[in-house]
Amino acid sequence: MQQTQNNIKPLVHVEALEKNFGSLSVLKSVSLSVQPGGVLAIIGPSGSGKSTLLRCLNYLEIPDKGRITLGDMELIAEKHPSQKQILDLRRSAGMVFQSFNLFPHMSVLENVSLAQKRVLGRSQQEADERSIELLKRVGLDSKAAEYPHRCSGGQQQRIAIARALALNPKIMLFDEPTSALDPELGLEVLAVMRELAQDGMTMIVVTHEMHFAESVSDHVMIMADGNIIESGISKDVMRDPQTERARRFLHAVRDR
């Protein structure tokens, strides 16, 4: 769990989050904090609960117990947050998935503009102008009139990032954003994420990219079997893990 630095209030604070699927306990009292502008990388073996944690953070999965605080919003699972609270949370937490989830029948520009009109109430012109700005930011303004199938996987993922940024989120959540891409295209996406981090965007990234975890994030959290087995400053965790379980995992992924 990240510690509060210089008495700065964390932007995100998660306390004792639990999630069960039937008799299977997927998250076991998970707690974490992320400072404004911080980048937390979550790594660990498959089935450790990483993606479920991320999906619980914006209530795509409903946690069974625990408290999530994002800025001034607080959702307590046991009190069954209202639909409005959940929608406000999702608006503040931009999500980028493994799959790109773009609308195939809409142009790239339309994909990025749609939610701005529906959620933020922007006019067509306002939404399109903001979309072009964001497409430039991810290096794809030349693709605005194209349809997703005319774009590579890496380009589609960068469009998905632009779409998430269009709602002005307080934090960006990335769920294995390069896992469906070959290494070269994955580098395009990682470069955009690196720039976002440098620009001060608060991010939580579930990733299998060990170099990204060590060099871009400022904190790393290792999960296994629904628990946090190690957490701390990225370079410390990655280079000198303190628990045997974390050491075994890092040795395994580096020896592949």
C-alpha cells in the first residue's frame, strides 16, 4: 500500500476490498492508495485477482465488501451505492481494456466523440474538436475519418485511450492493454502510456510488461491468490523483493 507523502491526500484509496464468485474468494481484503499523479503497476500470476480488482475499482464488478474513495467520492460496498454514484465513479475513472471495444460501424472520430456528447453534453463541434486534440496526442489524427478495421491493433488501442481521456477522468485504469498485441504494436501503446505518466496522469496499470512496471510506474503491487504479497517503490520491489512468493514470481517471468 502506498504511503501518503507530505500529508498529500491520496487521489485513490481502497480499503479492505473483497470479491467472491460463489464460493471462490477472488479478492481478500485488498487495500491500496495512489497519490495524485502516481502510477501504480499491478503484476502477478494469472488468476491472482488483478483484473477483478481493476474492474471493482469502477464497479464493472460489484465488490462484496470494502470502501473505494476517489477524490471526493466514497463508495462503501456494504451500503450498496446508488446507480448515480456508480456512474459518477465510472466517469472519473477512464478504463482501457485488453480488447479495444471500438464501435466497428463508426469512424475513429465518432468513436471518440460519442461519449462526450452523451455523458458530458458537448455539442457535435465541441466533441469533435476535443477528439481531434486527443487523436493528435496519441499520434492518430490522420485516422479520424477511418473505420476501426482499417487500423492496426496498436492504433485501435491508442484510439481507445483517446476515447477514455475524452471524458476528462481523474484516473486512468489499464487492464493488460498490450496483451492482445504483438510486441512491436505493444510498444506504440506503452509509449503513449509513458507520455501520460510524464504529463502527470494518475494511473493504475495491470500489466505483464515488467520493464514498464519498473521504469514507468512509481509503485508496484504484486498479487497472488487474491492477496497483495508485496508492495512498494517500483525499483525496490522489482530488484529486491522481500517475500519468497514475490521472488519466485519475478524469477519465473524473467526466465521465460
